[in-house]
Amino acid sequence: MPNRLKVSLEDIFKPIDSHLKNVDEAIPEILKTKIPLMDMSSLHLFKKGGKKIRASLVILSSGLNGEIPNDIIDIAAAVEIFHGATLIHDDIIDQAFLRRGNVSVSSEWGSKVAVLIGDFMHVRALQTILGNGKSLLVDELLAAALDMFKGEIYQIEFSGIDVINKDHYFKIIELKTAIFMGTCAKLGAMKAEMPDKERDNLFQFGLNLGRAFQIIDDTFDYVEEDIIGKDTGNDFRNGKITLPLLYLLETISNEEKEMLINSIKSPSEEAWDKVKLLIKKNKAIGHCMDIAEGYMKKALPFLDAFPASVYKEKLVDLAGFLIDRVY
């Protein structure tokens, strides 16, 4: 991969810092019900703020042809709320104890509350966009939501070691992650009343960015913990088969493949140690990162039609950050 100057998200988002602060302030106002349990559980996910990559895609995309629209904040807050609802539901499905370094909503209040709060947040996100007077934006968000739900079911159907392959994997990450990121970029374009071609360009930019983002996220689960500074091996322990394992299944010997399949079916710490050795020996991390890099390179030309601006520069920087990030 080419050498790029390391930047932080804080550096990238500096030109829209005031907008993101407004998003942080808007989220509690949108979710406020004055019912203590609802307010505590719906805001729980936002205690640490989050990276707000999806809100930033909305905001940066909306400014590519000039000024950022004054009323973009509700749209950006809505996509963060919508994404947060999906994470809450994901944690129920995955029985995840932690999310964003904190106890997950389902672990703190139980699955019943988490299901209902996730549903509530989805509806409030849609209401917020409708209240902004842009029903076409709701259509886009609903279409992305349907793809997310399809992706969850598709993953359940094709997640087993006996059925999953690379085609299934790429379909899952497209439905669950990439399409929504593409939609966020497109929502910004729609809010700025850009022509259809520019809207489509930004959707394709976000789509490919989302593919790269998810591949990297999955790959980081096999990187040494002291490098990325967080727990690794969670996907393996939960029986989730992602690109690094699929790559191994295509490249290792039959004897190693038998060991790997048995390890996936019965994950243990001993098995995890063996899998890490296979990952390192076969350079699986580099292979997966190269694929992610390819998607990033595919994304960037979709910005070529837009004039030079600080917002375009920051979208390019964001793409580079998602490839180079270590956290």
C-alpha cells in the first residue's frame, strides 16, 4: 500500500467540527421521551460519542458543490441514530457483552428492552427525516434498512463453515455495511439538491468505502492486540467466518484445512493460537488489506467530477484513514 501521512479522525473532521458538535446535541433532543428507561437505554450507545463516520459522510458530501446546507444536522443525526439502532439489534443477535468500550444495551437492560429501543430509534430516525420535509430521503433510508435486514438473514443462512464462500461474504458486507454508507453520502447529495449523476457518484463512493471499511474491520480481528490496542479473536470465538479465514481455506494444505475447520467448529484458546499462526504464515492480513485498498482506489474516482474544496479533500483523507487506521 502507498505511504500516506497519518491523520486522525479529529484532523479530518476539523472543518465540520461545529456541525458534529451540533449532531451530538441533536441526538438527545431527538430521542428524548421523559420516560427514564427509554431515555437511558436509547442514549447509552452515544455516551462515548462514537466516530460519527456516517454523519460525517452526510455532511461532507452535502458541501461538495458549495456551502453545507444549514439544516443538514437533523439528517446527520438521524443516520447516526439509525445506525445505533442497528448496532443494538446486532448485539442481541451476537449476544455481545460490550459495544464501544461499554456494556451493550442488551447486557445492561436485557434483550426485551434492547429490541424495543432499537425499534424506537429506527422510527425516530425516520420521523426526523420526514419532519425535515424530504420524503425522498426517507425512501432512500428505508431501502438501505431493508438491505441491512436482508444482510442479517443472508448472514444467518450462509454463515456456517459448510456453506459460506467469498461470494457470500462480499454479499453480506455489501448488504449490512456498504449500502448504508453509500446511502449516507447520497443523502448529503440529495439534501444539497445535486443532480442525479452526482448523487449516484457519491453513492458509489460510499458503497466502495463501506466495503473497504468492513473488510478492514474484519481483518483487524486477526491483528496482534498490542498493535491495534483492543481485544482480538472475537469473530473467531463467536464462529463468525470473515475474509481472513476464507482466504486461508483457499490457500492452506488439506491437513491444515482440516485443523482449521475443526477449530472453527469448536473454537478454543488453543485453537485460536493455531489460527493466528496460520494467519501469519500465509500473510492473510496483507492479502485482505490489499483487497480493501482496491475498493478504496475504486471509490476515489467517483469524487473526480467535484470541484476542489476542503470537503472533497477530507473525503479523500477519510478514505485513506480507513485503510491506514490503527485503533
